Amino acid sequence: MRAFVVVVEQGSLSAAARRLHVSQPALSQTMNALERQLGVQLLTRRSTGVQATDAGLTLLAEARAVLARHDQAVAAVTRHTGAGDSVLRLGIPLELPTDLLSGPLAELATAYPGTRVQARHLSTAAQLAALRAGDIDVGLVREHPIGPDLDAVLVVAEPLGVLLAAEPAAALAGPDGIRLDALAGLDWVGFPRSGSPAWYDELTAILRSHGLDLGPGAPEGQELIPEVKLAAVTAGRAFALAPPSWPQPIPDSVTWSPLVGHPLVRRTWAAWPASSHRRDLGHLIAALEIRGVDRV
């Protein structure tokens, strides 16, 4: 409901995605799912933006009333919150190992039952900006932050494999996987440099050093969700990178294979303000670091 209100107010999916700190494809999927759930068209989509239909305007009025009542209820309950209760705002990237956070968050809930975690999906660049602006308390980022204002600890290192359509994968695969240089001639289904410049530059340098022509790449400001990756790979003339523990179900038409020699490793750091003295934050970082020892 809140996302729908922002879309109508902004008149644009891209502007609404920036305001909500989510990717545009993810927001578009949310709007499509809402329309399917209600069985009506809520938005008219044009090249210049979006506009609410009559049904959309009806929902807009109802949604604003529901959200106002929700915010009122939260404010009323907050008045009874104890002094030790707090919110820990966590930034997360688009893809993470499924079990990376479950254990540390469970330990945090046990040690600090008054701490409520709010997670937001943000790119690495957006997380670092949000950390410095005080908008989040800890982020999981794909490059080590530079400067004394942020601390960081490595929590996971994932050797990346390759997603290919089943037929070319069978032709390229050897006993130890697929050689990176064997992917020359295929398009890379990548991510925009603006999301994580240092990681993008490291990754593309390795790909180019193996003779891969990367083409134009993903449009700036538009991260690719897993469904889009799979759809692009299925056509047979492209490849995408993914770790062995990629959480997205892989259809029969697509195959994941390791890369020979593990030339590509995606690292994720937990980053937080160096000036922070929050004990609940310190507990979460320690739990992430301990679990990360076996992952790096």
C-alpha cells in the first residue's frame, strides 16, 4: 500500500523506486502483483510515467486512510516502549547466502529482545551513503569502505560460478567446470557500475583479462533481479554469474557450473559507523564475524 501511494504521488516508477530505495524492476513487480491480487488495473503506464486509473484513485484514498491509521497505532504503541528498546536499521544487497543472517539475527533477538531489526534492500553505494548520513546502522556491502569514518569486517566470500542455458553449458563444461575464457562471445548479464563501483571494476577487469567483451552492460541505476537474469540466460547467447548457494530456483533450461580455478570471488563486508557504541550492533557484528570465519 505504501509503495502504491508513493508511485501515484511520484507519477513515475523510477522516481518512486529511488524514494523507496528499491530497484525499479522489483517495484514494478510489486505493482503487478497488487493488480493481480485485486483483479483490476490500478495504473496506466506510459512512456512519460504512470497515472492512477479510476480504480487506482479509489485505492489511493483507502490506502492513505489505512496507512494513517497504521502510523497512528505504531505511535501509540511506541509510547509504551521501554528505554532499552531500539531499532537496528540494516542494509542488505540484492543477493545473499540464505543462512548468512538467520543465525546472527536469532542470537541478537535472544541477547537483545528489545531490539527490532528493520532491513532495507540497497545497493552498496546507497548503503555507504546511508551509513554516512545516519539513515542505517549497519550495511552488508560488496566493497570495503574507504576512510576512517566506517569500520568493516569480512563476513562471506563466495566463489562465483556461471549460469548458462543447458545446451551451451553442456558443450563448454569440462570435468572441473567451465573455463572463464570459454565464455568469450557471450553477453554478460551484469549489474550497473553505480551500484558498487569498486566491485564492478574488479570483476570486469578479470572478465576482460580473459578475453570477454562485456558490451554495454546493465543500465545505470537498474539492478537486475534473479528472474531477469534467468530470462536473459535462457535465450542462449548470454551468461550470468552466481554463487553455488544462489537461493533462486534454477529451471531445467538453465545450468549452474563452477568456473575452473575460481577466478571470481564475491566478498561481502559488514560495515558500520566507527563512532557507534551500540552494544546490540556490536553483538550482531561479532555473530556475523564468527560465522564468517568458515566462509572466507
